[in-house]
Amino acid sequence: MNLKKHLNNTIFKIVSQAADELGYETYVIGGYVRDLLLNSNEPKDIDFVCVGSGIELAQKVKSILDTESKVQVFKNFGTAMLKHNDLELEFVGARKESYRTDSRKPIVEDGTLEDDQNRRDFSINALAIQLNASHFGKLIDPFNGLKDLENKIIRTPLEPNKTYSDDPLRIMRAIRFSCQLNFTIEEKSLKAITENANRLNIISQERITDELNKIILSKIPSKGFKLLFNTQLLHQFFPKMVELQGIEVIDNKGHKDNFYHTLKVLDNISQESDSLWLRWAAILHDIAKPDTKRFEEKHGWTFHGYEFLGSKMVPKIFKSLKLPLNEKMKYVQKLVRLHLRPIVLAQEIVTDSAVRRLLFDAGEDIDDLMTLCDADITSKNPEKVKRYLENFKVVRQKIKDVEERDHIRNMQPPISGEEIIELFDLKPSREIGLLKSAIKEAILDGEISNNKDEAHDFLIEKAAEMGIKPKR
């Protein structure tokens, strides 16, 4: 097959010229070729492999481009990178690899294009297009990757047990590509993935989590999680999520399977938002249910306080998965802690005070919280779903009305601690905190409006009750 007409970007002509001047067989390979053949958006990073020095080829391309960009050289790996406009170009010499059982870092030697394609993870990523002028646009496909693209199959070039055992990160990549591209992992590969699941212990958690996040950001992330669960991979690095799976029955009363419920919530969220951290909130919203599960004769299965315990578990889970322990973690914690509040409001008469408190606690994340609550409705009873969604509309309208009137979201006290000190001639003390808190509670309860005049009058009264008089 000749793909000359698809190589529209002028960079390919320039690499072709550089390759011919150096006398190197040169190919574009991997993800760029795969996505080109899938008619996907062209990626901004392009991998070139040459039978020769990738570093020399990069330097030659730079000289032809006459660009200010510097060639980044990674001598240990024999690779070089060059940025050109919005493209990131990587050049490497063809190589063959061998592995030790205790490391995914290969022993590398110079090799042929065939050696280089043999070391690739999947047949669809081993496709190469020649760039030399004599064969410009010729597709090199030794493992029927083109057929696998057409049949939507993930398959390894070599024997799958060897491919996955040599570099177990490929296990996660197989599931990630299956999820992103909506491809099926062929049977022998799936069996080899399960057999090599415990090989993940030689992979750093950062690399595993990077692949996991790509699965989470795919269109239907539940597909990836089901594969991770069924192949025992999830058990290796996220046992807390595995604990959600299963149904226990006592006295003919069972609870829902919280693992599959969580996946449904995650898919629902993914239809509404591309936010990785909102998706993580969906994954963790019920994470404490196994730890809080109790059977009570009167009520059946209960999970009292699971949202509070779940929010306390978030930092430990983020730490174990090497996720960021910063504002993103706090955002997830907040949504896990608050996710029942709008549901409770939707079941009861919605008071202004309850809405003000929800707005105050959720702040700028109130819209994401409501999106999570919508996603959490996974009942198979259409009438129940309809009723919940109608109730949520009422809650949303109430939130809008209260916010327009009272400006509670991210509320700053109308009277500051410094002003209280000045007004009563106090030294920094517990009383100042109590007075500030009293103003906040009075606003949230609707006793006073969120403005300085009413807050001032309330403050004078409250201080008098505490035996504190304004200075004269």
C-alpha cells in the first residue's frame, strides 16, 4: 500500500531529504501511522525510526529547517527530540531489545527495522511508512496491523506472554488502547494479561496511574475498569475499589453491587464532563461503603456516615496511587463528602437555610456537585429516575434563587476579624472567632441578610450577650 497522498505535512519531505542525504533508511512509525489510518485527529507528536543514528538525523533535519529550536539529545537512549511549530518530533535509531525478569528497562542494541517492529507493543503500533524518496509512502506491515485496525483488534506482534512479561506496562497499555479505540483484546492476549497481572509489581505506580488516568478519560471508562477487574490487574494496585464488588444477602435482603454502580456513575459523568478530577470523584463517591456496611433488622443494609469516612480515605488513596496531594485532591474530597447533601434536599422540603449551607460548603464546586448527583441516579426504575431528576430541578432553581439574593457562594464575612478587634478594642482571642462564627451562622440561617449593616447590628447584640461592649 502506498500512503504518499496522506503525508501532507511538509515535515515528511524534509525528513525524507535529510534521510537520503545521510543514506539512512527512515520511517514514520507507531501512533501517528495508526491514527492516520484510523482517520483520527493527527497527533502532534511524530516518531521517526532510522537504520542509523537518530541523533544525527535530528540534527540534519534541524539544519534543513534552519530553525531556532534546539535538538534535545538523550544519549543513553540514542534518541533526539526537536520541536517544530506545534509538532514534537522524536528520532531514534532502529534497535533490538532484550529484558531481565526484574526490570522493564531493556538491554538495547542497534538493529534493523524488523528488529524495531518486533519490539513494539501491538501490531497496530508496529505499522511504518517509508520516507526515503525511492519508496516514499510505502507501508511496512509485517504483523497484519492494518487488518487488526480494520477488525478493531489489540494483538501483540510476538508471542503475548513474552511481550507482556518483558514489559508489563504493555498490560495497562493494552487495556487503555482497547478503551480509547473501542477495540477488542484478542483472546490469547487477554489470557496472557491475566497470567502476568502480578508482573505489574516491577512497574512504578506513577506509570500505572498515568495509564489509569487515560482509561478514566476515555469515552466509556467502565470498559477499561471491567477489563482491569476481570484480569485481576485492579486487585494489584487499587484493592479498595475491588472491595466494592459483590452483593451480600441476609433475610432475603440484598444491597446493590457498588462496584458496577460506581462504573455506571463514572460513565454517566463522562457523558457530561471531561474533567479528570470530577471523574475521580465519581470513582470514589461510594468508596467507604464496604467499611460502613451493616445489616439492621428494621432497616436492612445501612452505610451510615460512608460519605464522611470516604472523604477521609481520599488522601490515603491518592497517596498510594501517586495522584497529586494538592487542591485537586481537596476538590475530590469535598465532592465525596457532600455528594449526599443535594440528594437529601431532593427528598425533603427544600429550606432556604439548607440551600445556603450547601452553597457555602460547596462554593464554586456546586455545579460539579450537582452533576455528580445527577450521575449518581442509576436506578433501573424509570419512574424513580424521573422523580429524582424533577426534584433536582427544584433544588437547582432554589440554589439559583438563594445565590442571586444572598450571595452565599464563597461568602466572605461582611465584618472581618480586624474590624471586630477595632470595634470592641479586643486583643486576638477566642471571642473574635465566636463572634465571626455567629455572624456566619445567622446569615446561613436567614436571621440576617448578607450585608454589613445588618451584620453590624447583630454583632453588637451578640457581643452584649457575651458581656463585650464596644469601645467608646
